[in-house]
Amino acid sequence: MGITIESTNFSADMGYGGFSRFRDKVATISSKEFGKHYAKLEKTMFLMGTEREAYFKKYDAKTKELVKNEVVTIEVANFCYQSDCEGSIDQEQAKEIYKNIKDYKDDNCYGYSGREDCAMFSDLVNIFKDCAENGDVVEWS
């Protein structure tokens, strides 16, 4: 079970881990400071009750500060913080993310490594480029 992320003309299948790694990369490429902040979410898995509430109150305040101070754009933050299971972004958000990721290259597998059509970073860039240039939305579910 995983997700499919797609634009009008391109799509990629991946597990939740691959999608998480991709969003981590988008966060870091967009802003190293935001990337470090976003990575702190990995450490919250075992927080419960009031400890969790207090942590996220501080975390959310820091996120708002980073957006307000233009360390990261609201478009990138919106993409990163949407549900893993289902979400979408519009053309303006796709343009902002594409602008940040278009020149980044890596050979990491973000999709299912056993498949011939394993999603690579360049495949994901094509999805955002398609939406940025041709409109519509990028959706995942």
C-alpha cells in the first residue's frame, strides 16, 4: 500500500517512506533552516498527551515564524505539512516547489525499488514541472 502522486501528464507510485524522503528533500532544498526544523517531526512519534501538545505548540509557532520571516514560503510549507495519505497543491504552489527543486539531482530511489518504473527524483520533478507549466493540480492519494 502506498501513494500515487500525479499531475495531468505524469505520475509516480511510491510508499509512504519514499514520499516522506521526497518531502524532506523539498524542505531542505527550499531552505536548510526549514529543512532542519521539518526534520524534527521524525522525533515526535512517541510523544503523548500534554507533552505532545506542548511540543507542537512550540513547533507550530516556529513554523509560523519561518514563514513570516520568509525563510520558507507558505507554498512549500503547505506541501510539506499536508496529509501523507491524500493531498493536493495548485499551480502556484507547484511553480514555487519546481523553482526550488528543478536543478537538484540525485540517484536515490523514491518509489518501489523492485519495479522497472521506480520513481526517481527526476520523475517527481517532472510532475511539478508539468503542473507549473500546464496548470491543473498535483495530487496524491
